[in-house]
Amino acid sequence: MAYATISKPGLYFNTVLYTGNGSTPRTVSGVGFQPDFTWIKNRTASSKSHVLVNVIQGYGSSGTTLKSNSTDAAENTSTTGRVANPGATTDGFTVGDSSFTNDNSQSIVAWNWKANGAASANTDGTAANVTVSANTTAGFSIVQFDATQSRVSVGHGLGSTPDAIIMKQTEAGGSGWIVGGFGLDWSGYLSLQDTAAFNNNNNDSSGTGRMFTPDGYAPTASVWSTNGSAFLSGGTKTCIAYCFKSIKGYSKFGNYVGNGDANGTFVYTGFKPAWVIIKQSSDTRDWIMVDNKRDPDNVVSNRLFPNNSDAQNTNNDMLDFTSNGFKIRNTNTTANVSGGTYIYMAFAEEPLVANVGASIPATAR
């Protein structure tokens, strides 16, 4: 059995559902902590982008937002706009009157992570202006840094080698979201804003164009490296990155192979999942995201798509959340084409066995 180091996952990751009311400011509570990274999606209306905000880029009138489904640069917000200061409450965040995050009568979901509050400088790598908010207990850090047209190394603050990194240029003109790790070759990448398969075209013989391993420098316990010539719009540009390390009983980042059968692949995580993202890396497919709040019972079927602005889509018999992982329940190609490789990231509702008290095993749904 997997004994967890985190007995209460909801102190570090939590999903909240709320109904928009169009007022400003609107307090959304029930998170259980003051989030450092919040990802919001209007799930009723189509053409409403995903909104991502974090403590380093800031919230409120001086802060910025990014969209997972877009290559757009960071956008300035306002106190009446998308997301205001979560410091207004220690149990959630506040939103403005934007239709993206608080449209009247619309159903909205917010996924929340705890890093370590205000960022501090990190000088582990060669990149300039690196600031990090790192939660080593939860294996999560937010990093802002300056990338250049040549290789730089960037301190991530995790204290151990990351299993996944999601990064983006935040200034105008950049390409898109660059996603690496998940047990795949670090020299290639996926793009969060589109359906493209794993891109390993930058794996040139010299290594200079590789996304996460330029010149052969693979991620380490203190830094990862990147060559900005592969994704920057030119010169020196500010970037943001979310770095993740699997924590036993709390989070897991990896890949699995589909079997094309309704009795689909079982993925062991060591916990009952609260939130899962899946993307076929071996072919062109949507990213899909599911959670335990929009689907409190099996079968889990209410899907959203990080790469587009569609409203929530119901796919019957998508998958089950079990006490120790998730089980694919259909032959849909977005999660289970025969022989297809899929990456996933998962966070826990409850560890299979918590390392506290009598170590009571997790209950099934």
C-alpha cells in the first residue's frame, strides 16, 4: 500500500463550483486555503476561455491572466474584471463581473493549488530575474523567469527533479504553452492550447533546439534548462512556468497505453482522484479534464477541454475514479485508442492509505 505524506489533499488542491451573479467584487469561498494558482472556466457558455492566474503575476488591478486555450500574451485585469485579490479571503478568492468568471446565472468551476505565497528570488540557474513560489511538500512551484534566444537554466525550487513542466512566454508574440515530462522524452513537448501530438522535431543532433534538454541538459533536482530560440518571439522575454513533482498519495504525473476496449486501461495513482487531465501524446486529440465536484459519483463523464473554450461536454461512461486510481470505461479515442500513448496528471481527493492515526484505507465511490 502507498502511505501518503499528505493526509489531507484538500489543503493543497481543491475544486470549487459556483454560480455567477454578475456582481463585483464577488467572494468565492470553500477552497480551504488561500490559493496561489487558480484556473477558472465558465462551464455553461461556449466561447468562454479558461482563465489562469497566479500569485507571482498578481491579481487585481495590477495583475494578469493567461488562457490555456490561447497563445495570447498575459492580459491586464481590473478590480471589476476577471479575478481580483484572493488575499481578501483565506478560504478562496474574489472575482469581478467578467462573463468569463462571474456571468450571471452561469455555472463556473475553479481549480486551486497552494504554492508558498509571495515569490522569492532563486539563483540556482543562469536565467535572469527568477522568482519562485515553491511548495516542496506538495511538489508544486510557480516560476517566473527571463528566457533568451540561447540556453538558460532555471531554478524551480522543488528540491527534487520535476515530473512535469508547463510554461509559456507571457509577453506578446510568443508561440504557445510548452508542456514537457510525464515520462516522455524531455527533448520534445506538447502544446496545451491545441490538439497537436507530441512534437519531437526539435530533437536535433546538436541538442541546441531541444525544448527542455538543450545541449543535453536534462532537468535536475534544482534546475531545468530551455532554449528560447524554439519558442520565444525574439530577444529576452518573461515567461511563467508551473512545475510538478509526483507526491505519494497526493499527485501523479505519467502516461499509459490505451487498449481500445470498454473495459479500458486502469491507471494506478495510489489515491482516489479529485482531478485528472488526459491527452493523447501519440496523435492529434483534445486535452480533457474531469473532477470529483462536477462528477461526485461514477461514471465520470462531464468533460472540459483545456485547449478550447467549449462549454462542458458530457461523454457517457468516460472513466471511473477508484480508491487507488482511475479506470477508463469506453473506447473514445480521446482517452483509449488501442495502442495510443496518453499522458495524465492527477491530484487526490483522498490517499489510498494516509500516514496518520490508524492509516484507514480510502473508501470507494
